[in-house]
Amino acid sequence: MIQIGTSLARKKFEKRWFPLRYHRKQQQLFRSRTRFIGVPAGRRSGKTELAKRKLVMSLKELKPWGDPRYFYGAPTEGQAKRLAWKDLISMIPQSWIYGEPHHSELMIETKFGSTLHVVGLDKPQRIEGDAWDGCVIDESCDIKPKTFDLSVAPALADRLGWCWRIGVPKRHGVGAQEFKSFCEKADKDDDPDEACFSWPSSEIQPAEVLRWYQERMDARDYAEQFEATWQRAAGQVFFAYDPDFNDRACSFDPHKPLFVTCDFNVDPMAWVLFQETDEIVEVFDEIWARDTNTQATLDVLWNKYGEKMRSSIHFYGDATGKGRHTSASMSDYVQIATDKRFKSKGATVHFPKANPNRSDRFAATNAMFCNAAGRRRMFIDPRVEHLRIDLEMRGFKAGTNEPDDKGDVGHPTDALGYAIFMRYPIEGKPDGESRVVIRTPGNGKGGNGRNGNGKKNGNGRKRVGRRIPHARRTR
Ligand SMILES: Nc1ncnc2c1ncn2[C@@H]1O[C@H](COP(=O)(O)OP(=O)(O)OP(=O)(O)O)[C@@H](O)[C@H]1O
Ligand SMILES: [Mg+2]
């Protein structure tokens, strides 16, 4: 009886480890020793299969410590269990397993001392507090933002562990923007700790299977799911932005006024930096930081650009208060206006008393990317990564004019829109009569008289705004 059982188990095991057809990218991925790998590959293209094989093979690897730890993570525990738990048990040789798999903890111990865990990353604390040797994060577009930065990466630090972030490159999903940003960076930069592997489903799945989907899905869904291409959001908010035309190298000139437009959300804090030449806006940098505050962001700005400035600096943001769409508070603006460093350069701070209609802000921004006459007046440097991704991915909820802002979506483009709406309003729209402007004296060196207020706007109209000569008057 035992012999039959054993041989059946062996057959089952061998069947499970069926040989994969050769695929160059899959091979490269499997052999890669790079620590952090993004795999935005097509649906049914072997991402999960390869990841499971990698985890199982790792269990036998010798380490200087006696308890190597690995996990397979998915957006929720239910999903992780469904996608991997039973399958991983069937993939580990019986002779490797120590005792019985721990079904309640979703953990398998091996005789080598290593353990394999299946975890839902909806509660990242499940992996915090332990040192890990390697992990897989599946369905990455649905993973809550920050999970990798705040929970996974620190947990891998002690043992220089590795992580595969895998998933279809979806345009929807709470983690879509973060996954895209990670993959694009890993693909482009030459950080030896990062790599990206991508391939379409057609290189793995037979043509007739794909034809079935092709006939049933719209072109954009198919391209995303099976061709593994990042698609722009349907009902894109910033439809006039076209990277082919609006992306170009933009440089910083310390002799020209600097415009800093801020979304004061704490996590992430998103500030966009631009300069202007003859009413052409060039966005040359951004500050994008997690769990931070206005003071820390001002420090970053000062160290990077403020010190070098030989001209004035102008801050823009949204209305203060506790409104649903408001993240700024009066103290943010007072903090900026009273910062001695920026005061010495001659700074102004601009914000509306009440927020404009959001669609007016979107319209003003779109008009700068491309107006009805086909003229493009706003350009983004390709390095301004978070803003560019947000411009491409921010979409409306189906059938509404409500932006579908999940996770980190919306903050960089909101930041950009605050200044653009005030500086380049569309003809006929109110241009900020209820605007508050805080002026700081400066040292006489800053500014060239073409700062935020009093400057002629794109329509040749002179702006009016309520001016408060000194921050103290705003209290
Ligand atoms: N190189 C290969 N040779 C043979 N079969 C393969 C190969 N790569 C993947 N497969 C098979 O393709 C199927 C889909 O694989 P898998 O579930 O890993 O895809 P996936 O990319 O994770 O899909 P999804 O996006 O739906 O999660 C599996 O049956 C897997 O064994
Ligand atoms: Mg999968």
C-alpha cells in the first residue's frame, strides 16, 4: 500500500514539474540574481508558474543562517491561498517537508530549516518584524501602494533578500501606478539591483486561445492583458497630454523665476516644479515623498534648488480648509511664507479662497498640453516620472466626470493643475478673484517683475487677486 501511495505521489509530483518549453525571457528571469525584479507580462504567460518554481527551488539553498524564509504574497489572503497554497505543497518534494504543512498559518517547514509562507498583503504586518530571504508579490497592480516600500523592502534588508513583483500591466487597480513606475524605472536605469522582464502571452499561449479573447475583448483591454503593454486610462482626464509631443528635456535656470505647485497631501506629498519662457511652461522636476510634511519638503526644495536661485520663487496650491477635495491648511502656507530662506529670495504664495470647479482645472491643464489650435504650451521632462505616469493613467469613473482616483493616483496632476489654473485660466472662466496672495519682501535680488500676480496671463488679461503683503495678515 505504502509503495503504491509513494509511486502515485511521485508520479503526481513529476507531472506537476512538467518541463517548460524554452522561452528566452523566462530563462533570463529564472536565472537572474538581481534582487528586485518587475515582471509586467501578459495574462497566462507563466508569471506565477515561474515564481512558484523559483520559491520552491530556493528552499534548498544554503544560507549562512539556519532558517531561510520565503513568501508568496498576493493582494488578499484568500487570493494568495487560492492561487498558491495547495499548488506549492504539491510542488515541494515530500522528502523535503518537515512534519505536516501548517494549514492554519499557511506555512511549510522543510528539513533544511527553510520555511515557505503564503501571505495576503492586505495586512502587511503579516510579514513585518521578520527577516526574509526572498519573496514573490503576485497581481502587483492590486497591491496597496507603499506595501513594497514600507513593509517588503525593509523586511528583505537584513538578508539582502530578493523580490519578484509580478502581474499583468493593468491601468486600473490600487497599485497600478506604483507597479508601472517601478517597472519603468527598473527597465531604464542602470541600478544593478533592479531589472524588468516583460513578454506577451502570444509567446506562451497558442494562437487559437488568444483569438478567443481577441474576439471578445476591446482592443485596449486585449493590449493590456495579453500584449503586456501599459495602456492609458479609458476616459483619460488629461487626454491632451501626448508623451510623443509633450515630453522633452526641460532644464532648470536659476536666473528665471521658479514656480512650485503643491499638493499638500501627507502621503504622498507631490510638488511640481516648472519655469516659463514666453508663456511656455517647462516642468523640469518634481518632489514626491511619502509620510512627510511641508517643512521637510521645503528643506528638500531648498537644498536642491532654493540655494541656487538668483530669481524669485512662487508657490501655488489649493484652497485651505477641511473640504473633501482640499489637502492644504493655512499653516502650510504660513510655513512657506515665513521660511526665512525662501523669503530672502523674494517669494509669493498663491492659493484660492475656494477651490475652482475641478473640471475647469482639468480643462486649463489640457489646454496647455494642446489647445484647439493644436498649439502645445506645456512640456514635461522625461525624468518627471510620477507626474508623467499620473497624466497617462488618471481616468474618469465609467460614465461620470468623477476621476477614478485610487491609491496614489491624482496627486501630482492636482498639484500641476493648481498653478496652471491660476496662471493660465481658460478665457471666460473666473481667474481667481478670490485668490489669496502672500508676498514676502525678499532681499531685492529676486524676481524680475514677472511673478505670479500682476503678470499677464495667456489671454492677455491682467490678473487680480486679494493681496496680503505679509503672512501675518492672514491670521
Ligand atoms: N514556458 C512554458 N512552457 C509551457 N507551459 C507554460 C510555459 N510558461 C507558462 N506555461 C503554462 O501557462 C499557464 C499559465 O501560467 P501562469 O498561471 O503562470 O500564468 P500567469 O502569467 O501567472 O497568468 P495570470 O496572469 O492569469 O495570473 C500554466 O499552465 C503554465 O504552466
Ligand atoms: Mg498568475
